[in-house]
Amino acid sequence: MRNLMLSICVGIVMVACGSKGSGVSFVRVENGRFVDGGRPYVFAGTNYWQGMHLGSSKYGNRDQLKRELDQLKSFGITNLRVMLLVRPIVIRCFV
């Protein structure tokens, strides 16, 4: 599980660092709009819940993960939301 979380975090950082930009500016909000270096900053994003499963070293498929991330990037998707929730599911039956 620890390797999975590390893989996901590293992947997110790699995607974020690979984005276009000057390297020293930050996206800010001005007049209710995102701007980067004084220019409008527009992005496309998606939920990517399956990334946590595909990135797993034990059960995942890293080749498929890379293909899907490359495909998302080719579509202009530059932001991902990856959520992870791990907890045992307890089902209680009341009679």
C-alpha cells in the first residue's frame, strides 16, 4: 500500500512538473479567473480514480497506466484528481 501511495504521488508530481510554464510563476486568481504570468490560465481536468489501481505494483498494470496518461495528455487533460480510500468494509446484519 505504501508503494501504491508513493507511485501515485510521484505520478502527480511528474505530470505537474511536465506542464508548460516559466518554472517560476504560479497560477493565481485575479478578478475571479486563473492567471499565470499575467495571461489567462485554462486547463482541462478529470477524475482518474482508476489510476490508484493501475499504479499498484502488486495488482496494477503500469503499462496501461502510462498509455492512459499519455492519451489524456494528448487530449489536453493537464489536471487529474486521484482519490484513494482504503478501509475494510464492515457489513452488519441486524435481525
